[in-house]
Amino acid sequence: MKICIIGAGAAGCFCSILLKRKLPEAVVEVFEAGKRPLAKVAITGGGRCNLTNSFRQIKQLKQAYPRGEQLMKRALLHWSQEDTMDWFEGEGVRLVTQEDECVFPVSQDAMQIVRTLLRCMQEEGVILHNSHRINDIKPEQEGYSVSFADENMKARHFDKVVCAMGGLPTMERFSLFRHLSGLTIAKPVPSLFTFCIKDSSLTSLMGCVVESVTASIAGTKMRAEGALLITHWGVSGPAILRLSSYAARYLAEHNYQAQLCINWLNAQGEQEALSQLHGFQQESTRRQVANEYPRQFSAKLWHHLLTRAHIDLQKRWNELSQRDMNRLCAVLTSDVYQIESKGQYKEEFVTCGGIDLACINISTLEARQHPGLYFAGELLDVDGITGGFNLQAAWSMAAVVAKNFG
Ligand SMILES: Cc1cc2nc3c(=O)[nH]c(=O)nc-3n(C[C@H](O)[C@H](O)[C@H](O)COP(=O)(O)OP(=O)(O)OC[C@H]3O[C@@H](n4cnc5c(N)ncnc54)[C@H](O)[C@@H]3O)c2cc1C
């Protein structure tokens, strides 16, 4: 059997190894458009590669995979995060699970993951072609013919094709599927980005971190919890990246202009916030509000919040009226800022959208109308939040595809 894998990324390379181990007689060729395989994996996790996680912090899979939850539920049953850890450890990569349950190589070096995958591919006899961009896939009576962007190269015939080209950022990039009827595309838009907020009173606090906030998009049910970091262009941090994932399509449709609502006390209702403030008032009656404040805030941020609540920083806690307390409580639980645009932060970035899941069998990842044509990884309309979920999706989907080859 001749198998073509398009894309030498996480999903494509991993799939090629599993396929060769399952079908040693098969000829498995991987075609990579770039000069180097696994170029993205090499920069994951800030060069440390957060290759999976222990998932326990996620109560519902939908929270981890805003797109593709059902597919991932099945894929994880076949190839779980433990399977990923066992596989890499079995190949000699020692792993460490951080306190936040994210899993990294002990070496803290993404290149160790790259080298391990490339070594396994070589050992199994996978044929890797770099600088080979595929620009057309045509169904034939039996199998598929694939053509290359380089016109000097002849089209090749394969019995089966695995598409693992990663997140394609524009609709034009999907033109290589033009001869495959019945494949629809969910418009690609970015996910996992920061928010630009042009409010110098906020951005002057750059570097401030609040460990636990709830961030939401005003007027919607989209909300995310976690740490928030104030930057020189707006806001970032896990809560914001997570919210950008939940709201990826909504924000794209609204041209990245919306109102960000921050609950600085993390989801406590106004009543709870008010009683906390009354507690401060009783304990610190004669102390200045500017100097006595909840521990999660820095002095600079607290002063900013007091100013937003129109409270004189010189006042003492016992001088605050009920109206002052109500205003402060409103700011602490629903502080609203205008999002002006998407940030340019590129620490982690994935594509929301891609091959529509309705076109494939989500248990086998085979195209419904094209037997022998499979999909894996970010190319599908599947994406996760930060924390190793996206690479885990690539490993799991690659394993599902390999399982279904006979
Ligand atoms: C900066 C950054 C950091 C990240 N950090 C993490 C992290 O720590 N943990 C995590 O879980 N996720 C992380 N991600 C997301 C993760 O890297 C991706 O979700 C994952 O790599 C997707 O795997 P894939 O195989 O589907 O696609 P990719 O790894 O993107 O591979 C696709 C490959 O296909 C090739 N290709 C595309 N079109 C063609 C074509 N027509 N012909 C031939 N080849 C083609 C591309 O050149 C590419 O090499 C990060 C992403 C970025 C950008």
C-alpha cells in the first residue's frame, strides 16, 4: 500500500510512525511544504513544548475544546494523554508534569520532541520530502493523485492520503481540495490571542498580574477564569487567551471590537464582594483605603480600581459611604473595557475553523464521500485552549487515523 501524508507537523509525523509500525510493508511518504519538518513543534511552549497535560483541571471537554468536543471525546478514548506520555517516555523522553498539570520534557527543550519523532520516522523507514508543497488532490478510480506546487514535479498516485497540513489561515489555502466534492470549510479565524485596549490608565499598569479573575465578553455568556496579565497594549494571560478561544468566531464577526468585562474578584457575586468590602471596612476603619486592600491586588492596580470607582485615595475606610461601597463593588465585579483589536502576541496561536466535521466520520477521521482520504490535526475544525490541548489533539487524531488503516 502506498500512503501519502501531507504535512510534516505534529499530526503528520506521528501518524507516519504509527502507520509504519502497524503496516511495515506499506510505503509511507510525508510531504512537507517547508524546508524543515516539525518547525512549529520546535517553537511550542516557548521552546519547551507543552506536549499534553493531565486534564484533571477541566471539568467538561467543551471547556478544553470549544470546537470539536465530540470528535475529541472519541479520539481521547482511543489515544489519551496517558498514552501520549507513555509513548514519549517509551521513546526515551523523560517528562515532567507541572503544578498546573501541563506536561513538558524534563529537558525543557522542544527540540527533544522533534528529534525523537524524526528518529522514529527514520528507524521505521518513513520517506520524508521537505520543500514539497502539495497543491491538488484528485480522486481517481482507485486512490488519489497528488500534484505539487512545483510544476516541474510529476503528479504521484497513492492508495490512501492523510491530510495533516495544520491550521490554514485563509480560505484560499483550502483550494487544494477543489477537486474533492462534498468537503466544506468552516471559515478559518484566529484563536488564542490577546486583546488591545487603548486605555492608558490600564496599560500604564503593565506587568501587573492578578492570579484569578473571570473575564467575559459583555452581552454574551462567554467567560473564562484564570490569571490575567496587564501588558503595554492591553491584557493577556491564561484567562484572556481562553476567552479569545471561546469567543474566536464572535470576535472575528465583530471585527475584534467588543466590551471586555473583568470580575477582579473572580466570579464572586456582588453580595459576596460587598460583604468582603464591609469586612475590610470593619477591620481597617481608620486606615486609608489606598493602603488596605485585598491581597490579590498590587497597590498600583488597587489605586486604579479606586479611581475608576471615583473614590478619593485619601479617604479612610470608615469614611466610605454606602454609595462609595456600591460603586467600588461594581468596579471589582464588573469592570468594563473596550477591546479595540486583536493583540499581536504570538506565544501560542491556533486556527479556529477548517475542514467541517460534518464532512468526515468523526470516529475514523475518513472523508464521508472519499474513502481512503483522512484528516488529522488542526486542519480540521478542532482547536483547544492553551495548556497542551492542541498537541494532544494532534497526537490523538493521528492515532485514530493509524488505527483505521488496515
Ligand atoms: C508559537 C506556538 C506555540 C504553541 N505552543 C503549543 C504548546 O505548547 N502546546 C500545544 O498543545 N500546542 C501549542 N501550539 C499549537 C500546536 O503547535 C498546533 O496545534 C499543532 O502543531 C498542530 O499540529 P498539526 O500537525 O495539525 O499542524 P502543524 O504542526 O502546523 O503542521 C502542519 C504542517 O503541514 C505543512 N503544510 C501545510 N500545507 C502544506 C501543503 N500544501 N503541502 C505540504 N505541507 C503542507 C506545514 O508547513 C506544517 O509543517 C502552539 C502554536 C504556536 C504557533
